[in-house]
Amino acid sequence: MSEKPEKKKTAAEEAEEVKQILSAVSTEVPALIKSIISAVFSEEAGKNMGRAAAAFYKELKDSGMPDNVAVKMTENYIGVFTSLGELLKGAGGKKGQIIINAGKGKEIGEEIERRIKEKLAEKKAEAEEEEE
């Protein structure tokens, strides 16, 4: 059983691999978020949320909770789903973008992009030096 030693990747090959991974992530993640949003805001999801809220309210009332408290708790319960949906909407940017939030998210995204470009440039320079 002889194992072949793994071929060491050149810096250029590693940089290309990172570039391909980032390209796939930037395409697939927004599409995934959009499909989740569609599932959350579908007609069936709305019906299910209504049933869940009604069951939640009924359970609170059956356990002796005062009406005004049960209503408030049910509103908060529904608010969690609404907030999650809004968060997902905000996260799904244009194709190739992931927006965390309007303020810091843009700055973070720009910083990540800058650092990736720096690393790719370093890898390319290393590869060119190795070739010489």
C-alpha cells in the first residue's frame, strides 16, 4: 500500500481555488436566502403561521392567562416570525452580494473584498516569483 504524496499546489492554483470558492458562495448564498424568503412568505407559510398563532393564543387562554396579556404575547410571538422574514429580506442582496445590514454590513463587505484582493495579489506575486 504505497500512498502517493500529495502534489503541493502552487500559490496561483491556491488563489484560483479561493477565487472559485468565493464566486460560488457569492452566487449560491443569495439564491438560498431568496428561496428561504419565498418559503417564509408563501401562502401556505402564512396559513401555518396563523394556525400557530391561534394555537399559541388558545394555549395561553386555556392556562388562565388574562386576555390582554395573551394578546400581547401572541403579538410578540408573531413578531418573531416577521422580524426573521425582514432579516432574511435584508440579507438577500443583488446577485453576487450578501448584505448584512445597510450600515456596517457594507463596510464589512468592502473590507472583506479588499482583503481577499490583497491575498489574491500576494498569491499571484508568489507564483510569479516561483516561476522565475
